[in-house]
Amino acid sequence: MTQVALGMPATPPAPLAERRKTRQLEVGSVGVGSDHPVSVQSMTTAVTADVNSTLQQIAELTAAGCDIVRVACPSADDAEALPAIAHKSKIPVIADIHFQPRYVFAAIEAGCAAVRVNPGNIRKFDDKVGEIAQAAKDHGTPIRIGVNAGSLDKRLMEKHGRATPEALAESALWEASLFGEHDFHDLKISVKHNDPVVMIRAYEILADSCDYPLHLGVTEAGPAFQGTVKSAVAFGTLLRQGIGDTIRVSLSAPPVEEAKVGGQILQSLGLRPRKLEIVSCPSCGRAQVDVYKLADQVTAGLEGMEVPLRVAVMGCVVNGPGEAREADLGVASGNGKGQIFVKGEVIKTVPESKIVETLIEEAMKIAEDADPEAAGSPSVVTG
């Protein structure tokens, strides 16, 4: 028996940068901080009081690779639902609290893995810090200080005139210092803004000013396309500097899409084990097949595959054969047919109408033969 290395790298790529050293947190079963992998968060959109709908969304997010989920808690009915949700969820649940400090205590009592508070819109928040710190300490519950440009403390808006990077960072550091006065340091911080440039600078200031873990997010990033671009640019810039411990891609789209995009960003940066990767050409006047349709069909057919697999879907003979040979599996298309490559060798030529089903069949064979223990260096076993 011989083992042939697949197209994915045999060893993980070198990290972009050394992670910024932080304090370590335990958010339920997920470690957060520089000693742990960067994790993906999202947020449910169902009414939290509707326990079944919320748990259904959490299950979908879990299947999509989400590590931590946040649920809104704007009402007493939502607060009453938290114990059941926190207990039944397969991933840690963070309660998201605005306006009413009593829900912070309810979330802690409910067993939520953490609580997110937005100091700018909780009435007399500074006066409640001591009580919150004590309750969180008693239950071992981390707190995320979540500062948003749209709800910045009025005192800081008056001082800075607008939600500048300095204002965002100052707000977060001020609130963290209040918790510190009560010897509570199980904190994670976020300073979100809808402008990636402002957001990046705010996080850079924070990174230089404290050692708390940082949750990255471009808030109100927009529809799926725009929000994906904004988030990818901002996260890539910060992660390249070793800044960031959890991320949330905020999209005007179903939560599952947020988790998928977040996971893909981390995979692309080598910060999460790679799974399926489709290499496809952008098409041009040389293409003799509908590359867009072909790539979409192959992607849909292989959705959910857990084995690291690089599949090349190419539309002409210029770069097609070379890219197909470099992948685990590939096709170079033209003249109404496609050459199917497995580990650099042409194994068959099929009509264009059979390309998709053939690629899926060969991918399944590779997945079945892959060594399940070799997560970092997958292989195909041949005779």
C-alpha cells in the first residue's frame, strides 16, 4: 500500500503572524484567547422566547461550523427562555443585553456561557458594574464589553464629536477598568463600526492598550456581497497583525451564511483546517463551457464534505490542465468534453453533460479512501 499526498498542503501553512498574547477565557466549552484557535460566532434572528425556533437556528449554525452563538434578550419572555436554550444548545450561548441591566443577572443565572453588554445603552451602567462583576465572578461567566458606533456613550460623543477609533477604544477601556476595580478580568472586548477603516484603527489601539481577547466585527456591514467584502478586508488586515480571537461576519442574510463566510475567511488565512476548496477559472473568451454553472453545480454537489479536498474546475486548455493536475481532483474542459484528473493523472475523458456527476463520484471515492486520522495531511490509499 502506498499513500499519495492530496492537493491540500501536507502541513498547515505558516501562520500569518504571531498571535497577540491575551488573557484566556473559557466561554462554555470553547477556549478564547491567544492559546486557542480563532473562533466563529453568529447570532440567531428568531425571537429568543420562541425556544424551538431559536434552537433550530442554533442547530443549523452548529452544522455550518459556528463555534459560539449569541441570542438577543430584549424582554422578560426572552430572559425566561434562556435556561432552556443554554442547556439544550450544542455550542456555547451568549446572551446579548441592551437597555435593561436586570437581564444581565437573569442571563448569568440561566447558565449562559457569557454575556454581552453594551455600556452605551444600558441605563446607569457604570453604577451596576460592581453587582454585575460579583454575579459573573460567582458563576464563572465571562463578560463581553461590546461597544458600537451607533450607541456610543453620550459623554464620549460629546468629547470626540463622533464615533472615532479613539472614542470607541476609550469607551471599551474605561468600562474594562471599572470591572478591574472590582477584580474582575474575565472580559472580551469588541469595538464595532460600519466603516472597516475606523474599525481597524480602533482595534489596533485596543491591541496596544490591553491584553483582553478581542472579538472582531464590522457592524451593519450590509447585504451578503458588501458585508463579506468589508468583513474579509477588515479581518484579514487585523489577523495579519495577530489581532483577533473571535469573529462575527454581520450580514443582512441568514445567520448560516454568516457562519459559512466566517469559516471560509479563517480557512483562507490558514487559521482553520481546510475542507472543500473549489479552484475555478473566472472564464474568458477562450472558455468552451459555462464555467460559472459548472463550478456552482460542483460546489452544490459537494456541499458538506468534511475531507480536505481541492477541486479544480477549469474551462479551457490554457491553464486548465496545469491547475487540474495540481488539485486532488479536477477537470479541464473544452470541445464538449472534459478531461478528469485525479492526483495529476488523467483517468478518463467524459462528455460535458457527465462532468459534474463524474467529479462528484470521484470526490466521494477520495473521501472514502482518505485516512480519517490524517486531518492535517490527508491521503489517498492506493494499491
